[in-house]
Amino acid sequence: MQLTLEFGGGLELLCDSVKIHNVNVDPPQDGEDKFTMKSLLAWVRTNLIKERPEMFMKGDSVRPGVLVLVNDCDWELSGQLDTTLEEKDVVVFISTLHGG
Amino acid sequence: MEEEAGVVKPKKNGGGRLCSLCNQRRPALKRPKTLEQICKECFYTVFEEEIHRVIVDNQLFKPGERIAIGASGGKGFIYLLLWFSYRRISNELLVYLNLVDSTVLAYVMSELNRRHNYGLDLFLLSVDEGITGYRDDSLETVKRNEIQASELGQMSMKGSRSMYGLPLKVVSYKDLYGWTMDEIVKIIGLKNNCTFCGVFRRQALDRGAALLKVDKLVTGHNADDIAETVLLNILRGDIARLSRCTSITTGEEGPIPRCKPFKYTYEKEIVIYPCHLLFTYAYFKRLDYFSTECIYSPNAYRGFAREFIKDLERLRPRAILDIIKSGEDFRISTSTKMPEQGTCERCGYISSQKWCKACVLLDGLNRGLPKLGIGRSRGPNGDRQREMKESNGTRNIQSKQCGTLDF
């Protein structure tokens, strides 16, 4: 499944300063019929985040203060971790935890 | 890119619910303040009109006033200029999202001033701290863009939205104090550098505002910032600052009062606002915007409070407004002796001490004793500090040193 991931607000520094990543993630594993944000976050942590993963994640979700937009829409409206992703979705992560 | 945005699948909208304000369009975000699910169009409207209400209800401005918009850091400024001149941007230019607050503030102020006939003369005020990489290369960009900004003054955004070319003033630490932050860090190291930067910045904005001969200075401090400051002041036991950090206007007794129109605005909304403002987010994405933390800030104490606030927000978004409310309701016993605000003997800036903080720090730097004035010193300079405090008779409650408290 092809997805476009974007990192902003400083998060790009955790993945080699690359802001936009066009990625291919594995189709859902057996037993799970959908690829969710939860799976995506685990995938990002393993495959894209090169340093200080604690700046991006806390537990199995993003760190509080990181905004997530799925196709331009606040992920709080689509069920956060349970949001189901589909082919060609665009997921944006923006950190608001910048320094002063 | 525009087409790409057009085919964005409107599937994930909370089970087909509609915007809770207009009941017509699909919601795009959940408001932290009210938990309402609203669409982009309603979001612009409520975001801007809430700030308008705050301005009107608190009588922040009077017609004819000259107002400086403090872009605390200058980085926000580059972002601002690029934002309004995106058609001319070459990709290698950097845009700093970091200080998006002051950028959104400049835009919203300019827009409301026009829409509601505030009759204000607006100016942009920016500070160059002298931090390499953070800004160095970008200063030229700002200068280059200044001309463009005025040319683009009438450029229409999103139909009726237009940005008037606001005059820009950049003041630098080097000019004001003779030191850049890079030079200070070389001497002081990374432990207390934020003290210098914060103290110097606050004065720099005031001095810049004085040069512009403005009546007031507005800053982009948002609800999250203020809640964070309330917590910090409690943790530090700084009653003097706690009692004034929630005021929407401060320094009314001084030459240039400051106010915070974003006092009740959540950072989440401020960050989302520009994403939605450009007519397509795709346009925004095409900008090669760049954002970073201050390269010296990873050690900043404030970060811990910020993280805590964000944790609270996730559990219960209202917590931010509730903390502000608690700060507002805080009263100091009338028998408590508070520091008297006077003026610095050396530079005339407002100070509760004989010398203002910037002068103490600067004196330390210039005399090769950079630790002077940092923390509660027990070193060779301790006596001198104590002496100064006693001379002011304010030993009971003092504003403790903290550079990043920019209120």
C-alpha cells in the first residue's frame, strides 16, 4: 500500500531531515483486515525514525503535542490509532513542541 | 498538487457526521476548547472571530493606535514573508514554522484590523539573536523579502483575504548589546544561555517598539504558553510573576504595554490555521518550509512544563483553559511584601532591582564574569548580588531569574 507521510515542526530532523516520504507499507497481516494508524506508527518508528524516537512517540501513539492529519483531516475525528488507512492516503505529523 | 488535494478521500470524517456549526460540510478538526467537530470554513470563522471577541471584550486597542507585532525570534518572519509571497519562492529558501504563532498573529491582526475597522497602524518587529544557522543566512532573505512584502501588500489571498505590506523593523542583539547569542554561548556554555536570550529578547522587543514609536506591543503567546507559564511560576515559587503572567495586558504603567490576543487560543488551532488558510494545503506543502528547535534550546527547562501541559491536554483539553483560570483567580495576601517596580539605574528599563537583569548579565559578560546574575549564585559574585537585593529591600519575594519567561 502506497502512502505519503510528511513530517513537520521539527519531526523531520528525526528522519534524516527528509520531510516528505513516499512509502510502501506491507499489506495487512493475516488476522487483521485493516491497516490502521497504530500499525503505521509502529512501522514509522522502525523504518523512518533514525534518532530520538521518544520525540515522536509515547507508548504506542504519538507524543502529546504532535498533530496528526490524515488526508487534511484531524485524526481525532477519524478515531486516532484506529483510523484505517487506504491506498494513497496522506498522513501529516506536525510537532508543536518546538522551543521558544 | 491542487488536483491531488481535490481527490482527497473524504472518508475519515467520524462516521459521516457533519460540522457541528454549519451542519452542512464534513468536519476537518476537533476543537480542543469545545470538542466540537467543525469544518474548515467554520474553523476560519470561529478562530478569527473568537480572537476579535477577545480584543473587543478586553478593549485591547483604541482606534489610531500604533501597534507592533512582536515576531519573537525573527524566524517566524521569514515564514510570514514566504507565506505571503509564495508564488515567488525559490525552493531553497527556508521557512521556519517554529514561530508560527507570531506569523498567524500578524496575519489575523492585519485581517481583523481591516475587517472590523480597528483603525490600527500595524508594524512587524523582529529580533535577530545572532544564532548561526538559526537565522544568519536568513537575515538577507528577510531584507530581500521586505521589498517583496510591500509589493505584495495587496496580493489577494483566498478571495477577499489580503495582507497589507506591514513595515518591518529588525533589532539585533549585536546592535543592542554588543554580543550575539553565538558569542555568549561560547563563553557561558549551553547551561544558562536561555537566560541571556530570554532577558535580552524581552528588552530587544521593547527597545524595537520604542524605535517604532508604537503605543503597544502584541505578542503571539497562546493558551498553551500561558498555562505552561502558570505551572512554571508555581514550580519556581515566583509569586510576583504568577500574579501577572495571566494578564492579557501587562506593563500598562510602563512606556509600552504588551498584550496577548491569543491568550485563549489553543496552539493546536494556531498550527492548523495556516495549513487550512492557503486555498489548498497542497500549495502549502509545496513550500520547502523548514522548522527546527532553537539549536541551543534542548536544555530548556520550559520543555518539561510544555510536555506536561500537552499530556494534560490529551487527557482533557479543557485543562489548559482551567489552568489559566486558576492563574487568573490567584490572589496574593495583601500583607505580602511584593517587589517594587522601579527603573534600572543604568539603562532606565523597568526593573525591580537596582540594575535590570539585562544590565547585570551584560556587565558580567563584559567583565569576563559571565555567571554573574545567573541563578542564586553562591560564588564570588554572591555578595554583590545580595548587596544589590538588600539595597532594594525586596528579599522576601523576588522574581527569580528565568530568561525564557517572556511575560
